[in-house]
Amino acid sequence: MTMKIACAPCCWGVENSLQGDNPSWGKVLVEAREAGYEGIELGPVGYFPEDPSILASSLRIRGMKVCAGNLHGDFSCPESKEEILDNAHRVVDLLVAIGVDKLIIMDRANAARDSYVGHGVIAPRLNKEQLQAMIATISAVAEIAADKGVRTLLHPSSGGFVAFPDEIAMVMNTIPADRLGLCLDIGHLFIDGMKPEDFIRRYANRLEHLHFKDVDGQQLHNAMRSRCGMANAFSQGLTRPLGEGSINFSKIFQVLQDIDYQGWIVVEQERAVSQLDHVKMDMAKSRGYLAEHCM
């Protein structure tokens, strides 16, 4: 098993490119490299420069690679489809220009589901029309990407409408493997009551990208009890450096070895932009943990 280790802008609190207090993308690249990472995801559309020459030279100077692009949106909402597809074209064009072939898509947290994080039994589901709209939009994005040689990967996400086992299975069973792969997030699976190692085995033939985050069990309990939603939970310390939370990573490392996983591992530790004092130290801890336990 070959480990390629990256991180993501969300570790620096970047969830929306229009957020005025985001740290600069240059600062994020510098601190990511200093913490030992060789790769990074693009994060929200528009956060990194969309001029490929500027982005490529900035990465080259710092010895970094982009491992994937990202596209978040309300995939079940027909009114959001045009914006999602416009953004898909933007991201895919940039990925092609810099030689990257992975696009990660995620149905973002929304008001109807955000308070049901970890409550899969009682969480509301999409109706038939909404499911059809979601599948249609995902399929359209995958087609845009495939036409230019980019592979689309679905990221199940807490607080969105593709989070729980039945929802993941529905999308995977509806859209064929040659059109859609999978990015599993260890933390999101754990938060929503699943055993990450079991899901890795179950979807080994679709798994092409991984997000690693560790979760504070007490903070998860508090978030589920208060129904505070993902953003509030992250700002209250839900995620921890790898090895300092409640997830058993030894089982995950074993199953990754068993399936001979060859993709990227992307470390994430979401936090508010106002909580950046220890970000580089935390990221270095997680990088060191991976070096010690799975390299």
C-alpha cells in the first residue's frame, strides 16, 4: 500500500470562498508544506486562483500537488442545478489545465438535515422527485467531468442527503461504477454511526479517495444531544488531530492494506476561521501520526 498524504483548506476554516476572513491561499499552501504535506485539495470553488499558470507555479515553488478538485452544492434542489453545473465546468477546466483527474462532489449540509447528524433512524429522507433531481444533477456533473477525462467521486457527508447507509447505497446502485467513484470520509462515517472499516471493505471496488479525520467522542455525544449542526460542532472541537480522538485507526489501516489501497489520504480537521492558532501544529501531529502508523 502506497500512501500519498494531502490536506484540505477546511483545516484552516475555509468552507466558502466568499468568506471575508479566510486565510490567504498562499498562507495555507505554505503552512501545509511546512507541516509535511505533499498534496492539497482545491476546496471551495474560487478559493485558489483559477488562472492555471498562477496556480501551477505557486504549487511548483512550494513543492505541492493538487490531488483533487471539490464541488459542494444542494444536489437535490432543482433550483441549484444551474449553479452546480456552472461551477462544475469551472473546476473541471482548472483541473484539466493543471493535470488533475479527480473531482469530489458533496451534497452539503442543509437546514432540513443538519440537526439530524448521527440520527440516521429518524432523519428525514428525500422524496421520489427530490431523489430523481439529485441523481440527475450528479449524473450531469459526472458527464461534464468525464467528457474532459476527469473522474467524479461522491463524498457522503454528515448533514447532507447522502450520509446514511441506505442513501449511499441508493446512489451507488443507481449510477454505474464507470460514471461515479467514491470518496469515503472516515470521520463522517463514524459521526453517522457507521464502522468505517466495514464501509471501506463494502465499497472497495468503488473507493478511489479517502478523507481522514478523528472525532472527539464526547463532543459528538454533545452535538447529537443538542442537535447543534455540523458547523457548530466543528467550532466546538468535534474533530481532533489523528490519534487523539475516538476512532480506531488500526482497523482502518489493516483494511486499507488488505484491499491494497493506492489513492490519496487527505487529512481534515475542520474548525472555525477564528481558531487558527494551532492549525499548523495540529496538522503536523496528524502527519506524524500517519508516518508512525502506516508508512
